Amino acid sequence: APRAQVWASSADGARKLARQADLAPAAAAGTVLTIDPARTDQRVVGFGAAMTDASAELLQVALPPARRRALYAELFGRQGLALGFVRVPIGASDFSRRHYSLNDLPPGQRDPGMARFSMAGPVRFQIPALQAARRVNPGLVLMASPWSAPAWMKDSGSLITGRLRGDAHAAYAAYFTRYLDAMTRAGLAVAYVSVQNEPAFEPKDYPGMRMSAGDRAAFVATALGPALARRRQRTQILEWDHNWDHPEEPLAVLADPAARRFIAGVAWHCYAGDPKVMAEVRAAYPDKQVFFSECSGGNWSPNWGEAMGWMFDNLIIAPLRAGSRGTLLWNLTLDENHGPHLGGCGDCRAVVTIDRARGTVTRNLEYYVLGHASRFVRPGALRIASHGGEAAGAAHAAFRNPDGSLVLLARNGGKAPLALAIMVQGKAWPLTMPAGEIIT
């Protein structure tokens, strides 16, 4: 009979993505959790994190060459975390040493023809780091997001705060296409772009740009959508790229037929609201893709078990059950001082921490939460139906990989051990999950 491999992480942190005894089919006992491979939903793109300037610099310079190569292999390789999805800021974010765009001009100057467009910023660390990741995982999928348009395109005249000027739409669309063409030439074709990172937030100390739903719809309909449609390389547009607390924002953009025809899906962040809105927006526009594109852990949530459970439930299970094709966390790597950064988050935690002084690598909670999905749910996997055990605190999602193997991700969110009978095509696989445990 086929056996089932089990990998588990415990609420007390004693087991972290640890191989357990294999399961064999047996008599059904306990709470029934049924997996139905015949009922399929979305196809998975992948799991990963953001290659910020900070992450790229650390990967490229903070470790000796052999250790650096080993870390790339561990993060992106088939024998490691097998991360296959990466978000890339276009220009600076708060995790950059300086605030810049790809077309910075002296005050009062304008460059609608993009004559002074420059990839000098990303070429230093970000592009070599992404190329190294892609050498390890040739199937790497990229999503790119701007934190701000160039200052001269904005009513504030600054990368910090402000809105896109009405007369800058064509220039800004050209900026996107210049960036995407440069990335393609670097061997890093970008599959998805969002219109604006966190468009309902104007940070006071790092690049940002407020863009109302009406502004985004107009920019996509009249400038960005047509510009991307003219390119040979297909790049899909994702709307929103912000929190769960304002579903009316993406709904307003999708309600505009001129914008909607160019929008492939909606991306979500975790910092406010309820993840259930992802499914509600998808139900309203079932032809649009769903992605989960940013969340950061940090020192504000120090309890391993609580943070692990919250992340697994809200960043892995809830988005996947809402139709999400992938989960992206925020920084892939940061140093021992939660940086380098300029403004913004001072205590964010990355997937791995690289200690510059000691040259050591620490695998953080995020590493294991991502790994439970990324190591086992392969690109192209189909989510399949799973139901049962919810009343007892079970949260779960199931998949059929392209090779036919089945994967179940589950957490016991209850306060007591949970005896499960995992039912697949009439066979039962009994398993007892300790309280707070996550398993693959």
C-alpha cells in the first residue's frame, strides 16, 4: 500500500519542518477529514518572499562565496525550500539604503521620453541576486511593484508622499515598459506587476504614492494596460496590493469595464482586516486571479506558537482556500539589526537573518511556515477539495501536484490533540495532531 510522508512543526518550536513516521492506511477512527482529488480549483504559481535591496545586498555581499552559494541553493533549490515566487520592488522601498526611482531628475526637469531612465540601482545587487536565484530555480516567477513613481511625475515633487499627476500617465506607463524590457534583457522576465504598492497609504519617511481606485482604474485603462498589451512579453496586471480591510477598493476598480479588461487579478497584504474578503472579491469576479503578496513578521509577535499558527492560518491556508495562486512574504533576508533600511519598519523579521559580523544564517519562523507549502506543493499543482474537522479547530488545504502526488497542509488550531482520519478515495490514514501543530 502507498505510504504517506509527514512533516511537522510544533507550537513549542521543538519540531521545525521535521520528518515524522510515515503513515499507512488503517481503520478510520476520530474526526474525518476528506480529500477529494476530483474537485479542483486554482493552479498554484508558488511561494516566496521579496528581493528588496536590503535582501539582495545581504545575499550578494554578507557571506563568503561558498556559504552564499549554499544559501541560494537552500532557499531556491529543489532539495531546500524550493521557493519559486519572488516580489521585486521597482526602485526603492523602505528596505533600501537610499530613496531612488529609476528616473531621478533635478527639481523642475521632466523626461516623458525616458531618455534618463536608469537601471543603475537594481544592477548593483538586486539583478545579480535574482539571476543567482534563477540559476538555482529556472522556473522562478517574478512579481514587480513600484513604491512610488519618479518624483517629477508627482504632485508632491517628491518620492515621499504625493499622487501621480494627471498629465504623467503616459510617461509612467513608459517607465513600466522600460523597466520590464530591461528585466527581460537581464534574463528576468516579469510575470506580474501591481499598479502600486499599498496605494491607500502615504508613508512619511520612505517612498510611497497614494492612488485612489479611480486613479488606478484610469491609469490602467488609458495608459498601463494598453502599453503592456503592445509588448511581446506578457506581463499581467494585479490590482490593489494592499490590506484586507478595504475590499471596496479592488471592487471599485474591477467595476470599471475599461480597466477590468486589463486586470488579471487582485493581490492582498495582511496588516489590517479579515482574510475572508479575498474569497468575497473572488466570488464577485471569479475570472480574476488571487494572490497574497506581502506580510512581515517581526519582534511585535515574539511567541513562536502563536505567530506560527496565525501565519499558517492567515497567510497560507486562508489565501489558498480563497483561490490564491501563491503567497509572498516581505523581506527574504535581513541583517541582525533588521536592516539595512531607511525609514519604515525598524523591527521587521525576514525569512532568514544574516548576521554580518559572524557570517551566520538564522532560519526564522517564516522559513518554516513557507517551507511547509513551498517544499511540497509544486508549481502547477491544482488545489483540490478538502473538508472536515473545522469544528474541532482544523484548518487545511489540499493539492494534486503535476506528478500526481497529493499534498495536505493542515493545522490543529484547537487546545487539545486532534485524532484525524484523513480519507482519500475510500482509504483512511489515521493521524493524531498535537494542539497547535502544523503538518504537511
